[in-house]
Amino acid sequence: MDLAAFLLSLRLAAWTTFILLGLGLPIAWWLASSRWRWKFLVEAVVALPLVLPPTVLGFYLLVALGPRSPLGKGFEALVGHALPFSFEGLLLASVLYSLPFSVQPFSAALAGVDRRLLEASWCLGVSRFQTFVRIVLPLSATGILSGMVLTFAHTLGEFGVVLMVGGNLEGRTRTSSIAIYDSVQALDYASAGQTSLVLLAVSFAVLTLTYGLQRGVWTPWFRRS
């Protein structure tokens, strides 16, 4: 098993989940509360990675992040290395590719909050931000947690976009999914099986914890503790 690739995948998944929690919540709240007529266009853009082939998205990202693009030039001048085939480029690609896996569950959870509670809070003089923090977030916590878990699990298994933007650089951009592919190509089925089993176990554990929290399975245990 390629431990370095596994740790890199965990690091990438954790950073992607953290960034999309901060980025996805405002987008999801706007989608859930906005009455703009053309809102469906924004929804289509957010959901695009769900239907777009990873290689297509990876190609456009590679062009957009390249040394000839304004973003690529600015990043290279600031940091000293190019975005493609770096962890930063890998992270940016993962954030864009996993966007719908966070925004859609977030938006569904936020839309399920009774608007009468929000209006009552506003009538009592509570600001919109405080209402969001004190009422909306606690009532939609389960859906937000589900979105975070989906984002983490999806990022953990990314392959096409990761390979297109990050390449296969050991210790820098080689993730577990790419390590599995390399092992299979080298007919090293033992290593591929070990890495696959670890990813399967991690994914199953994360999803089990999430569904258990959604259904209140763990609540009595936490109370006893």
C-alpha cells in the first residue's frame, strides 16, 4: 500500500471539505432563499460537474490554470511555481469538481427550514446573520453534515480530474486512486487490493457514522457517555 498517496488523499479531501463548507454554504443559502427568475442558470452551473466528463473538466482547468492564463501567471509570480501538477492546482480542481456534492445537500437542508421561524426572528429585531447562525444552521445541521461527508468521500475517490490537473507525481499529486491504477498497470494486485480495501473501509465508516447521526442512532450512546 502506498501510504504517502493515502495520506495525500486524506489531506486533499479534508481541505476540499473545509473550503466547500465556507464556499458552499453562502451559495446554497442564496439558492434556497432567492426568488430570482433566472436562478436555474446558477443551479445548472453548480450541477455541471455531475454530468460533465472528468477529462473535459480537467482539460479546461488545465488550460485555465496554465502559465499562459492570467490566473496561472499571477499564481506563479506570487508563489514561484505553476498551478498545474501541484497540490494547490489539485485542490482547486477538487473544489470545483466536488461543488455540487456540497451545495446540493446544503441547499436542500436550508430550504427545509420553516420560513415562519425566520420571519418571527426578524420581527423580534434579530439580524439576518444572527438568525442564520442561531436558527438556520442548527435546524439544517444534519443536511450540512451529509454534504460535508459526501464531499469528503467523493474527493477521496477522485481520479479523472486529479490525473488531468495534478498528474502522477509521487509525494506531490499522486493520490490513492492513481496509486491503485498504477498498481493494476504494474500487475501488482496485492498493493492495489490493500489500498482499495482501506478506501472501502474509510468510506463505509464515514457513511455509517453519517446515516447513524441522521437517524439518531448514536444519540442515546452520546447521552450515556
